[in-house]
Amino acid sequence: MTFERTSPFNKLPHLPPEDGKIYDKEVLLLLAKAHSSLGKLDGISRKLPNPLMLVNAISLQEAKSSSEIENIFTTDDELYKAISTTDTQISPTAKEVLRYRESLWTGVEHITKHNHIDIQTIIRIYQNIKQTQTGIRSEHSNVRIIKGGKSITSGEVVYTPPKGDDILKELLNNFLAFINNDEQFDLDPLLKMVISHYQFEAIHPFSDGNGRTGRILNTLILMKKGLLSHPILYLSKYIINNKDSYYHYLNGVSSRGDWKRWLLYMLTAVDETANYT
């Protein structure tokens, strides 16, 4: 794997990673713990007489925190007012957060009906979040991940995603096969979610909104694999509280192939979030 942060990462390895990079004793112990916590959370949600109340509350908080990760801030008061007021009175940031929740429900509805994740659904989620008709970024797009700046002319470039229509198509096809085809890719479903999240962010298929789209996919993958009956894992709370580590460990996979630290980070996020919820 050749990585240069200022050049398109066109050699991004296909999934799955090599077994030796993910099957570590520390990872497996934490994986079992995270499964137990997630199972307890799902079991409780199944026993609730009206889970919709919990689902609505948590999905709104997930939308708020996932947007905060992208520096889109609003308050609980603004959100609850936005739900019950006219469109013209809603602040732009509150609108963005509510669009995230709508996009989450778009994905949940699709998974409930089809139990399959396809590129059309991913694009629809992204389009709803960003209020755009664009789709997968073209080979002419110039996308770089910047630290400490707001444009490609300021701050430090920490990552340049793959570039080229054929390259993106091949990577996305592999990504979707990894998620959907359990016969071809026989891997623990929780590990699949964690690994898939890195891969989606590394592919970076859209010009913007990849983080929020990817975090919605986390929930959809857990539901598809039968680990969650409802979208009630408030995962973005952990990420927003440990944001620097989130980006550090994402970058560690790209730059050093360090899957272990990423896996431990995300499994800890699942474990702690499931217990918190």
C-alpha cells in the first residue's frame, strides 16, 4: 500500500483487510464486550411497548451530534421548535440537522423493506443531507481533506481520496459486496460495520457530506445484520467527545495500515454508547 497524503489514494486496498490486521486478541475481547452491550440494548428496545418515542428522541440527538462533528451546531430548543414550526422560521443549521434525521429514516425504511444496501440508496441519503441533485463526484473534482483550514489553499492536507470514475466505481462495488454478500465475505457483522465505515470515508465518494452519510450507513449496517431492531445507537455522541481520535485513527489506517487502533476505537464507541443509551 503506497500512501501520499497530497496525492489521490488510488491504491486504496479492497476489502476485506488481511486477517492478521484485524484478528488480534485485544480486538476480539473488546468485540465480544461490544456485542454483549449492543445485544442488551436491542433486547430492551424490543420489550418497550412504544419504542417509537425512544427512536424519535435518539435519532434527533444522533442527527445533532453527527452534524456537530462537521461543525454544524444547533441547540435542542432550536430543534424541537423547528419540528413544530413553519419552514421559514427554522434556522439554517436546524434545517441541516433535521435533513440528517430525514435521511436516516430514508435509509431505515429501505433496509426494513429490502434488507440490502445499494448505491442508489446511499446517493439518495447524501442528496437529502446536502439538498443537491449531484451524485458520485466526477474525476474532475478536486477533493482533499484539510486540517486547520477551510479550503484547499489553507491548512494542511492530511488525505486525498481516490480519483477517477472507474476507480471509484470499482471501490464502491467492492464496498457494497463486502456489506451485502456474507457468503463471499464471512466476517463478524460488527467488525464489518467498523471496517466499512473506514472504507467509505476513505473512498469519499461525494464532494461533501461523506461523514454524515457514512455515519447513517453505520446504523443501517447494524440493522441489516440483525444487531439492531431500531436506529437507537447514539454513536455520534462518543465520536463528538473523542473527535480528534476519530480522525487520527481513520488516518492511521490510510497512512500506516493500522487497523487495530481503529477497530479498538470504534468497538469502544459501540460498547460505551450502547451502555449509555
